Amino acid sequence: DHYKHGGIQCIDAIKASMSAEEFRGYLRGNVIKYNYRMGRKGSAVEDSRKAAWYQDRLTKELESVK
């Protein structure tokens, strides 16, 4: 809920502000970021979950291009 403002999820606002290619790059960058910092800042488990969430979203975006 803390990523929702005015009924809009933050990730949806970010997507709306970018081209499809830019958004896929944003998602890929977050996968890299959370895997890179895993265990160095906070919980490694939480970073792994975040990386997986962004990877799943990236996969869905790529599937929608077909």
C-alpha cells in the first residue's frame, strides 16, 4: 500500500512515463541491483524476493510483446 498513491501503483506510474523498451530496462536494472547488493544491505532474503518480483514482472512484460 505504501507504493500506491491516488489509487495508482507506483510501478504503473513509472511504466506510463516510459517507452516499453525503457520500462523493460528499468525492470532489468532492478533485478541486477537487488542481486548485486544481496546480503550487503539489510536482509539477503528480502533482496532475493525483490529481485524475483522484478524478474517476474520483466518476464510478463516480455511475454506481452509476443
